[in-house]
Amino acid sequence: MQKEKIKIICLIGQLGSGGSEKQLYLFLKHLERNKICPTVVVSSSLGTNKWEDDIKSLSVPVIFLDSKSKISKLLEFRSLVSKLKPDMVFSWSFHTNSYYWSCPRSIKFTGSLRNELSLASNELSIFHRFFSRHVPSMIVNSRLPREELLKKGFADEKICVVRNIVENIDNNTDEKGVGIRMKNNIPEDAILVTGIGRNSHQKDFNFFIDVFAKASAANSRLHGLILGSGGTAMLGKIKIARLEDKFTILGEVKSVMPFLKASDIFFLSSRHEGMANALLEALQAGCSILTTNVGGCADIFENCDKDVLEKILLNDRDTDVAAAKLLHLTENSSIRDYLKTNRESFISKFSHEKIMPKYYKALGFDNPDDKKNPE
């Protein structure tokens, strides 16, 4: 007799272009679908729901809550839960953790925190913040949010660290950097410094431009590339700094990997991060790295040589220090060689083969074959 599948609602705030949405897609992609039946419920629509079609391509239903007010959304979600009768609700966004309070207590509920707690809480009211934090258990993607939750009194045994998933692209022949520079008028002999991200205070591309401007004044071979809306928002600043001929701004692209493979250095200028997907992808592509010490960056480089770590990590936002470190990377191929040689030790722990069992354990079923309603 065939066992009935475990039914899970994955609840997320939106399906825009962020890293959190990509991680939900990868979670669903590698989920044991012969044993688990997921449905994605989205609390808000941005109008441009970038990941909706990708998730639907996995034959996973996507349902948007139509209600406008917060109270009516909670009631709509409760009605949906009664209709779908899931075994579990997995809240993927911190602010959707509050839906726990409208969910029947017979339904297992697991919350998430995928960024620094202070950042995740910024736009929430004091009540929303309280309800989002007070859930039965929480999955976080690095040690930093775990430590923040512990300081707020969240019980250690209710927190599980599950890192992000990084896809293995080594055998993907369609994602090579060949010809990228020529197609985008980037000099072949340039030292290409790349950043990726949306236009937000969090990503801080103003810092990226300021650091690049100082470094490029000392090394004329430097060329900047910014992918995503963060770059297009910087066009005015780039023009004022008279760096137009030193930058290529492309906005959103279908895949960042060809550009990362064509790059020499990846510069993460963020003020806050959860676990930076772009940083992991840049390591995988063979880039040298310069990154602010935020979010899960320390987790990524936990086995890194201390001398190398000192040269690639920024512990403050001092423009002069950052520019000096960027210049050091341009002049010393040994750091890039070290990162290339050891990249497997950095990113292997983010493979889906290692991460999915951690999700199963955190959600309460080490082996989905065991039974339909795991304890």
C-alpha cells in the first residue's frame, strides 16, 4: 500500500528577484517529491513575480493571498489551511512567521529568519515583530541570526541552522564567460571588479563606487561591472565621478554566472546579509573576493587561511582601507589562486546533498519515508 504524501505549505512574503526566493526554488527543486507534496502560498504580489514561473515549472502550485489588510490576510490564510489540510506550514520569510497565530495548533509550524534580525524587523510594527519572533521553532541560514535570536531569549533547541543551497555549475557548458567582455565592450586586459544586487540601502553600491573610484585612480586597468537594479541606480553617481568609461552597468540579467566567470574580483559591499548567494556563486566561478564582514560571510570562510581572510574581509566601511585591499587583490594573483584551489572546501557544505537532509531534520522528518505525520 502506497504511503500518503506529506503535505507542506511553504509560506513566503513575495516572489521577487531576491536571494530568498531563489533559495525557496532550490529547496523545492531538490525536495523528495515522491514523498512530500508542497504548495507555495505568497502573502503579497509585487506585480513582477520573477520566481513564480520557475516554481510552477516544478509542478508546484502557487497561490497568492488576495486580501488587502493584514487581518483579512490572516483570515484568508486560515481558511486556505482548512481547505488544503497540510501536515505542516513552513514560513520562509520572517514577517510571514506571524501567520502562525492564525494557524490551527494541530498543524506543525516552522518559521524562518534569513537575514540579520535587526534588518528583518526594521519595517515591522512592534506587534508584528513580536508575533514573527514567537513561533514554535525557527530555521536560520547562518550563525549570526541564531546568536541574535538567543540574545532575544529564543530557546537554543528551537533554532536550527540550515545553510543556503548552491547549485553545482562546474559541468554546465551553457554558463561560460567566453565572449562576455567582447559583447559588453569590456577591455580584455581589464581587471574586472563585479557587484550584484538590487537598489537598496542594504546593498550599498555607493560604497562600491567610492571604493572603486579610489582604487582605479591608482590602477587604470580596473573596470567595474554591476548587475541588477543597484547598478542602474548608480548611473548618476558614476557620471558625477567621471567614471562612465570605467563602468559597465547592465541591470537585470538572465544568469549572473557567465559574468562572474568573466570577472577577476567580486566585491560584496553590503551593510547586511543573511547568506549571500552571489558571494557563493562568485567563489564557485573562480573569482577573487573582497567582502564586508556581514551575515553569513564568516560561515563561508570558516576554514580560510587567516592571512588570506585578513586580505579579503572588511571589518568596517573605511573607504581607504577597502580601496587598499582591492588594489592588493589586483596585484596578487596568489589570493585568487588560493581561493580557486580551496573553493571546494568553502562551497561543498552548501550542496543540496548536504543541505536537504538538514532541512528534513529541522522540519521534523529525517527520513520522509518513516511516516506521514512525523514528530
